[in-house]
Amino acid sequence: VGTIFIIIVGLSYLTWRYRSLTKAGQGYAQEGVKLINEPEPIDTANLPSPILSITPLFLIGIINLIATHYIPKLYGAATYTLSLPALDKPIEIDVPKTLAIWAVEIALFLGILFIIITAWKTIREKITEGSKTAVAGAMLAGLNTASEYGFGVIIAALAGFAVIKGLLAGIPNPLVNAAVSTTTLAGVTGSASGGMVIALGALGETFKQMATQAGIPFEVMHRVIAMASGGMDTLPHNGAVITVLAVTGLTHRESYRDIFAVTCIKTLAVFFVIAFYYMTGLV
């Protein structure tokens, strides 16, 4: 339901903007405009078959599913102890909490390996340069996210956070409370994932009690919180916004208006989903 809302309203906005800019004489490859970070022309003469090209995507999904199922059986316990010579104490790894990360990493690694084996002739000339670009992009996204998490932890430790937390607790409706609290904290931290982690860490038990008392399934609460986390993280210092602008070679002045509009549409979708749930009771 949320996806349908975002597709309809989001594409309506983007279509309106496209027509407005086109009418005003603005376009992608407009004469006199210097385009940044443009991809190199692709040699379409020696492309692999479509089936072989799409196979890595299916392979990653299948391996992810298999790894998610078999990793717990492989370790045989909820906690895995890792002992290394350089450590004074062994590391206690919570397998269920890291299961999704391990499964995705295994799937991505084998997917990349499949591409290297089947398309080595195509990629060998540019694999070094491509690896540099990939590592730089990964570091940009990783450092942006890490800095947002650190910023969020500091915010959560300040006295003002307790005031915000107290004000948010006064919202009576459980789903609205969860949505507003999560999107507010995402705005404070400038990060969807950081805001959600802080919201669940500080208010998780409160959300759980409110949902139980109101008879709201945890699945509904989970989806509302996850969607709401992508709302007010739209602020200019958000890591995803900075990454997108760096990749596209644009500035806040050129693009932030439309980024703000589209991400606010996501926030409206949360309240549309809440209304739909209360009207139909569907989960």
C-alpha cells in the first residue's frame, strides 16, 4: 500500500517537474551546461547474452536465501565465540543479529566471483580502475553513514534529547507516536538508519507496550517505523543526500528542492498506511 502511494504521488510530482523544466527550456544535455561524472560510452558490439547478464542477480538472491537458512545450522548456537591471539578476551558474536549481514556478504561475494569467471574478457581491461571507483564509493557511503551514527549517539546523550523524548511520548495513538518519533529522531540525526536505531533503543519498549495494549500486530508497527525513518532524514546533512549529490555531480542549490519534496512524499505515505490499516485492519 505504501509503495503504491509513493509510486503514484512521487511519479506525479516528478512528471510535473519534468514538464515544468522542459517548458522553461531546461534539459539534461542542454547546450552550454557542463555535465559531471558522466559514464563512458558503452561498447554494444560484444555484449553477453541477456540471460547470462541477469543470472548474477538471481544468483545473489538464491544464495542469500540459502545462507540465511544454513548459517544458524552451521554454528549451532545463538552465540559464537571467536578467539584470536592478539585479543585478551574472545569476541562474543550474536549470530542472529549478524546473520543477515553474513548472508548478504556471502551472496555478493559469490555473485562477483561469478561475473569475474564468466565475463573476464570483458572486464579485465577496466577491473583495476573499476575497483578504485567501487572502493571510493563504498568508503564515501560507509564514512557518511558512520559519521551520522556517531552524530546520532552524541545527540541521544544530550539533555535536550530527553526533552524531545518526553514530548513525543505524549502522542496517544501508538502508530502515529511511532511514526512521528522515528521521523523526528531521523531528522535530528540526519540519518534514517541512525534515527531508527536511536528510536528503537530509547522508545522500543514503549512502542511494544503501546502496540500490545492497542492490539496492533508488531508487523504493522515494524513497517510503520521502517517507513517513517526515511522521512525527515531528508535534511541537507543526510549521508544518502550527500552521496547522491557526489555521484551525480550536482549541488544542494541545484537539486535539494526536489530531493526534499520526494522524501517528504515518503513521510506522507506512512500516515496513509496508518489510515489504511485502521480502516481495513489488514496486515
